Amino acid sequence: MTPFACVDEAEYAQLARAFGPCVRMAYEIPMSAASLDEWTQRLARGRRGEVGMVIVNPAGKVLTHTKSFYPAGIFRIPTGGIGHDERVLDALRREVWEETGLEAEVQRLLAVLEYRFTGDAREVRFATYLFLLRADGREPRLQDANERIAAFRQDDIAGLRRIAEQLEGLSGDWDDWGRFRAVAHRVAAEVLGT
């Protein structure tokens, strides 16, 4: 599948020079009208994409979190929005701090994931820039209460596949969200060789 033209190519080239080549994949995900409405509103509020954060501690564990409104037992890697006028790396630094309070060093850009959400004769385009980061052994501490993070957990890198399966298994109002969120976990697990 070819990319959906929702990535700034000049910025992508800069990231590739800084962190080396990465996986670049495109996904078409059918969604309900309600989900497409949500995505349209999200983009209208100034979001052009997101950063995905695979934050690994010295023991090799990946930081995941759950939010107060998620279905019970659902944890995932942190992500955060990239504003229309914001550079990807600036968004990454801001989001790591807001969501975890950790000092984290960027190891590499794992993937750029481009999405086309379709349905109801509409489409919404979106991108995830998925980064691998190395953090010290400190415990994460939420800095922005608006994030509504309820708990953190440390998972094995291999656990990213289990998380993807859990997300893909969500139903009802969480079905579209779960299928979208599963992609980054599955790709991270594949790129990191688990």
C-alpha cells in the first residue's frame, strides 16, 4: 500500500538523516461514522499526527499506561498529539514530559505509520511517528492531569504483541479505536524482533 500523503516529506527526510532509515507503512482502517466524527474533531482541534513512545528502562521493560476511561485491563504505549505548527521532535519531547515526567533519550525512529480511516463515504488521514526511547530507572510521574492516566505498568517487549491482540479484541464503542491502537504495538514488536 502506498503512503497517504499525510506526512511532511521534508521533515520525514530530516528524521531519517538523524535516526537512520525506518519502517514506513500505510494502513486503511474502516471505521464507523461516529469514529470518523471523532477523528475529524480531533484534527480540527489542531492535531496533524501523533508521536508513539516505546520507552524502555534499563531492565529492558516497556512503559505502558491505562487511562481512567479505558476498558478494564487495557494498557498501551503512550502517544501524544503533534500540533499543525509543531515539529515532530518537539512534540515528542513535550509529550514524554507531560505523560511520564521522565528524561528519555531518543534511540531511533522505529516507524512512520500512515492511516486512512474510511467509512460513510468519508476519509480521515493521520500519521503516527513511532520512537524507541531509553529512560533511566526512575518511576514515571504524570505531569499533565488532563491526560487522565490512571496507572503505569512495565511490560516485556514481547508483551507488545499481547497488547495488540487485546486491543484488536475490543468490541462495541472501542472496536475502531482498538484496531487503530493495535497497529503501533504490532509494528514495534516486529521491528524490535520479538
